[in-house]
Amino acid sequence: MNADDFIEKFAFAIEVEAATLALDTRFKDLPNWDSLNTLAVIAMADADYGASLTGSDIQNSQTVGELMQVVQGRMG
Amino acid sequence: MSIDSSAYTRPDIFADEIERLFAGRMYLCSVHELPEVDSYLAIHLGGASITVRHTTEGLRAFDNVCLHRCALIDPEGCGKRPFRCRYHAWSYAADGALHAAPLVEVDDLARRALQTYPLTVVGEHVFIGLSGQAPAVDKMAYAMSEAGIPLTNPEPFHRGELLQQCNWKLLVENNIESYHLSFVHAQSFIPAGFVSKSDYAWEHDAYTCWSHCEPTEATSKTARLQRLSRQSRHEFGHIFVFPNLFLTATNQMVGFRSYVLPLTPDRTLFKWELFELPALLALPTPVREQIRAESIRFTEASLQEDKPMVEACQLGLSSRHAFIQLRAPDARIQRFHDYYAEQMRHAEK
Ligand code: FES
Ligand SMILES: [Fe+2]
């Protein structure tokens, strides 16, 4: 799985510019992070990677990179 | 005119309400609570003990008092068991007739059938007519379509109940006003975008009323919700079917059905079911699971936030100087009081 690609999809899901995110971004500290973003990321992981995430996966991940690893572990 | 404060505490008024006002139409349960033959739901309210059963001939309601020595046939609550008294095993048929009584000649008995009550089922909603007449529920379908809730929905994904130390009318009133949202619901409605000042519109029919609450344009999340589902909107729809049923639709995703069962003047059982609306059913499984989990959290938080308020009102209403003053934000409560007064008067004739 390509990290740039993941960052781009993550950014699109939560409606921010991909350039503002990196693997070490603590995404829940972003301004305006809310429960709808959690849903948007779960929907993105399902649609783009066929990976099922739960709310606690997102709760327990701090950075974009950590979440990427969870998604990777859930793929096919 | 509003309901007199003593109507929240006086046992004689409570008895009248059960006998007159709840007698015409009372919501009892959803069909999901009685899934198979021999499922039952038994309640005791005011002077009435009733059991609703899923019989081989469909749903039927009976007096839940044994013809032998008056034990409750089904224990209070829900479950599945044969239609047979637990005490000396007198058993009953699908129409309430005494079927068998061990060591006793049934034909010698003066009373050989349980009293039955008519039920009306609208979609999945079961109403009882304790007066003996089938309850009128013809206005319900329209109110439900106004709120975007189908008449029939899938099996609920969550249920719960809460015993509240207050009169049933306080729960109705709390349910049909949005005035308190900003002051009470820090963990539920406020973060969900619904506050006292949200755009709130309501309408009513003979015995239903329904409302729409929408965040102001600046705070609306409709555009973001629609990226998840085109059918979703950031809104809270609410229906009240007099006297005891509420249905809500949150963002056109989650349906919530709740109802109150008056046990005594100051004790009320509040029960609820959460179910998925069509927009949610169409979403991918992990998204549905997250929305369901979030809605359970939301529901439990908001009910826990309301509970101390309605119970505080009960105590206040039983004090010597209780006096109610409904103002403009209480308009929907005023409508409830008018309808209540009408029904109590009408029943007096
Ligand atoms: S009381 Fe029911 S069988 Fe005796
Ligand atoms: Fe409330």
C-alpha cells in the first residue's frame, strides 16, 4: 500500500488538502475533527481498501501512519 | 389553560387517566417484541393487568389474571412461555378460553374465558383498546410519512428501558419540547448540532403531532452527511402519538421508538427501540456499525441527562406552591394539555 495514496484518500475523506497531512499527523488533533470524520474515514477504508474499520480502531490510532497500518492489516 | 399541578400527583386522577384516557388508545409494544408463538408481554398499570400474546391465531390481548385464584398468568415483562398459569397450571387457548384445569371439571366453572381486548396494528406498532373498542390510529401513517419513517422497519438493533420516578405526563412534555436542549444535553443533542435555538417547526392532527428540528445554516452538516448518503440530512424529526408513543428520525439514518407506561402517579416505565432507517441500511457494514454504536451512546446519554430533570419536576409539582406557566417555547406542550383536557372532559360524559 502506497503511503502517499493513503494520505490523499484520507485527506479527501475528511475534506482537507493532502499537503497538510503527513504520516505522523495526529489526525484527532486537527481543527474540526468530529464524529462525522470518523464515519468518513471508515467509509473510505471500506470503499478504497475493502478494509473494515471500527470506531475504536480510529479512537486507538494516534497518527495517520498508525491508522494506515491498521487498514493494511485488514485488507483482503 | 394548562394541566393543574395536582394532576401529576393525585392517585384519583391517575386512575381516571388509565380508565378514560389510556382506555381509548394505548401503545403497547412493537411486533418485534413478540417474535414467535408463545411470546408474551405482560404489564400492570393502574387497575389493569394485561398480557399480549403471539398466539397461533396472531397477536391477542387478554386480562392477565387467572380464572382460578387470580394469580398473574404471565409474569410481568416479556418472554416466551405456554399460556398457562404458573400456580396450579390452568391453561388457556388462543382465544382466551380456559383449556384445561388439572383435577377440576372445567364445565362446572362459572367463568371459563379471559376477558380480551382489541388490538390495532399499524405497521409494526401494536395499540390496545382497553375500553373494548379497537383503538383509532388512522392518523399515524401521515405523521410517519412527514417524519420520513417507514411504517414497517427492520428488527431493532438495540432496546432498553428506564424506570423514571415521575408522572408519565412529565415524560411526554419533556419529549415534545426542544427548549431544554441547550441546558441539559451537553453529551448528546448539543454536540449533534441540535440546540434550543435550532429551527424548530411543528404541526398537529387530531391526536398526533410532529416536529422538525434543523441546525441553523451555519452549523448544518447536511453537505457532509450527504457525502456518506444522498438520502441523509442533518435534522431531527419527532412524532408523538397521543398518549404514549414517540418516534424520532435522526439525520434520516436512525429511527428511535419510545413509549411510556404509567405504573403509578409518580412511577413510569420508559422503553425504547433503535432501528435503522432506509438510508442507513443502504450503507456499507462498517459505516452502519459505527452509526449504530454512536446512536446507542447518544440515546443512553440523552436519557440519563433528562432523567434528573423530569424527576426534579415531579418533586417540585408535589410541593405546596406548585404552579405551571407555559410560555411560547412550550407551545407543543400547550397542545398536549389542550388535548388532554378534551379527552378527560369527553370521557366524563
Ligand atoms: S391461580 Fe392460576 S391456576 Fe390457580
Ligand atoms: Fe431531553
